[in-house]
Amino acid sequence: MTDPVLHVQIDETICQGTGYCARIASHVFKVTDGVGVVIDPHPSEDHATILEEAATVCPTRAITY
């Protein structure tokens, strides 16, 4: 049986580049040219709680996982 894999995405069309996600989960997100970027699209399931926090604080709800 394989472990569930997270698949993190940012909708760049609605991202405002606030950087909240990068402050909360810098191992998964960064901001480049005013837009959030996913640097680790498949973090371990251990990071689900922190990803939920990052997605929740995103003012445009641009983060999915």
C-alpha cells in the first residue's frame, strides 16, 4: 500500500503574492515576482496540518492540496 501523496498547487491567476504561505511553510512555498510559487509540490503527508494553515490564511484561497 502506498502512502497518500499531497499535491500542492497555487492558482497564479488569483494569487496576490502576500507571502503568508511562504512564512508558514517555507519548505513548500516561496514568492517570486509577486506571485506565490510551489517549490515542493509533493511534500510528505506529515505536512498536511501546516499546508491547511497556509491555505486557510491565503486571502484569495489560491492554495489547494
